[in-house]
Amino acid sequence: MALHEHSRRSPNFHLPSLRRSRTSSESAVSAHTDTHTAQAYAFASLRLLTGFIFLWAFLDKAFGFGYATPSGKAWIDGGSPTQGFLGGVAAGPMESTFHSWAGATWADWLFMAGLLGVGLALVGGFALRLAAVAGTAMMTLMWVAEWPPARHLSDGSPTMSPNPLVDYHLIYAVVLIALALASAGNTLGVGKIWATLPFVRTNGWLR
């Protein structure tokens, strides 16, 4: 009986190696999941921080917290959110155009609506594609207003431009596009719920 039991223990029995292979596969899947989760939270954090930049710009210009907008010169006090920036444009092919826009009611409302809309979309994690389009348009116009390629202002003084092509407006635009492509609203946001709404399902550009 002892010899019979011993004969059943074949040296070619590979159960331990199968267990090692399965463990290795599970570890690979776990590592991939952890990496995907880390990326999702990284994009979500970037989304929230960028959204706060847009929201803060809106709130400060609307109510004049004394940072970029002095108290008493806020939009709610009759000040113009676009007068200072567009009126101060001193270089580039659209200098005179921006001067004509500065302080215009339609420009103020459009600019403030853009800041608020993009900020809320990013913080909430919804309509990121629409926010990317609107935000990129805003950032492009602001890039043209500052016109980094110029070496001299219209009065002849140096622009002191740190880079002739890339500035923070273009970085923001790329970030907005990346967040939309990565569906960054699905983590720490309402992106998944937003995508299930009937009017969003039939209009993919609203996601």
C-alpha cells in the first residue's frame, strides 16, 4: 500500500508552477489596475486645480477680493473685467481690435460667462468637451492679446517675453483638451452620471 501511494507522486506533477504562473498574472493585472487608478486620480486632481483657477478668476473679477481686482472696481461695482487686460494690449496683429473690445458690455459678459462655465464644468467634472472648446478659444485669444512672438511693444520698449511661442495660456489649452480626452470627470466628479443623461447621450459633444 505504501509503495502504491508513493508511485502516484510523479515528479512531473506541475501544480506548484501553475500556481506561480497564476500569481504572476494576477500581480500584473493588479499593477495595471493600480496604475490606471493613480492616473485617474492624477487627472482628477489636475481638473480640480485648473477648475479652481477659472472659478477664482471669475469670483475675484466679479466681487473684487483685492487680489487681481481691487475692491470697488469689481464687476458688481460697475467695473469692467476686460477693460484692463484688453485695453492694455500693446503688441500683436489684433491690438486695435482688442482696444475696441475693451470694456464692451458683450465682451464683459462673454468673458465672465466663459470663466464661470469652464470653471464649474471642470470642478464638477461634466461637459468637459464643451469646456475644452470654450476654454481653448479663450486661451487662444488671450495668447494673441499678449503676443509672445513680439520683441518690442508698439511704443518701442522691449516686451521681455520669456518665450516667443509657448506661454501659460497654451499650457492651459492643452490641459483642457487632455482632461476632456481622458474623461477626467469620471473620478471625483459627476462625469459618469452626466454621460447617462438622455440629451448628453444623443449629443456626444456635450460630454
